[in-house]
Amino acid sequence: MSRAETKHEQLRSALLGLIEQDPRRELPLPSERDLAAEFGVSRMTARMAVEELADQGFVYRVQGRGTFVRQPWVSKSLALTSFTEDMRARGMKPATKVLASAERPAGAAAGSDLKISPADPVIFLRRVRLADGVPICLEAVELPAALVPGMLHEVLTGSLYDLLESSYRIRITHAEQRIRATVLDQEEAGLLGVAPVSPALLVERVSLDRAGRPVERARSIYRADRYDYRVAVDRRGPGR
Ligand code: GLP
């Protein structure tokens, strides 16, 4: 897409490039003052870009010493998994029923999350996800159509993440995720084979590729009687 990148985005991409140069070493980042001078941005813009990377776990700050590139996570705590991987890890067989697939304008909310204009097209995909033949999740995803040309002609009953990698060389490496409780409405309950107003977990995810480009905006609704959200958590000591 030939959209002009803002200075903030340029700086963010440059910093991500720096981080990827040697992700094993805990390299210090240049100071905000040096970043501002080098990229011709205000110190505020430089600070915002670094703060964003810190919020997303790419870098960490040490009081009085500066900002450092975080080593890759060793535990599975922050593993970004697909539905398919998630189910296989639990010893269950994943399957998918496609309810809808279409190209349509992004609209305001998806446009903002995917950093495209509301008028830009997205591929919309709504699927029931099954584990060992039992429907446990309803998933609606939107992807910028420009990134996935011809996707509607692909087989959409397999893993979306595998498809992105194999057909479009897009690897999702980071996601912003929000999990909250919800209840199923009549239609959702019917699709998942439970009573209306049954409890569910709503997982909202915006996924980014290596370059920090938003690739997917997803809303997954899991039956609360069949699914729990598992995370391993690590205690971070000083300097981590
Ligand atoms: C999870 C995520 C979704 C993602 C899906 C991909 O369910 N919450 O954001 O779209 O995994 O899974 P798969 O590759 O199995 O289609």
C-alpha cells in the first residue's frame, strides 16, 4: 500500500529493524535525544515510539541506564498460538466450518485497528472452530485485502496462520490481545450448540507481522464450558 508513513511509524519500523539485527543480545537503544536527531522527529515522538515498544515487550528500561532490547522469551507464557496449534497442544483435533467469507470496506473500527482507511477493503471471514468435532469457538477475522490478494479463492477450512505463511509469506509475530467475559446471544449460542446467554470468553486480537504491520483483527468467542485460557507466567526480576 502506498500510504505515506508517519514519522512515528518510520521510527518504529527503524527501531524494530534495529532490534531484529541481533535479537539475542541485549543491545542498548540510542537515547531519545539521539533518536530524535537521527530521525528528524521531536523528542516526544521518539519517546512515544520507545514507550510503545516497551509496552509491547520488545524493549525494557533500566532506571538511569537506558533502554535495552529484550531477549526472546524462553517460556511459553507469551506464545502466540493459532487455534489449530492451541487445540493440537491439548491433544484435540481442530476443524473448521466457514460461515461467511467476503470482501468489504474496513469501516472505522477495523480501519483504525488495521491502520488502513475505512474505505479500504478487508477480507472478512467468519468461522466456527471445532475441537474433536465439538463447536467451541466462533471466530470473525478481518485482514487488509491488499495483503492477501486472492484469499477468497483459497481453502479457508484449514489454519489461517498456515495459509498466511504458505501463500503470502506473512508470519504473525506479535499480537495485542484483550480477553473478557461475555454471554452468547441467540445466534451465537445456536452456532455453538448451547443455550442462549451461556457464558463465553471473548478474545480480541490485532496481530502484527515482523515489520509491525497489522495483519489481522480477530474476535474469537469461546464457550466457557469447554475452553479455558492457559498461560504460563514468569516472574521478572530486576533488569528483565
Ligand atoms: C486464534 C486467534 C485468532 C486467529 C486464529 C488462527 O484463534 N485468536 O486471532 O485468527 O487463532 O487460527 P488458525 O491458524 O487455526 O486458523
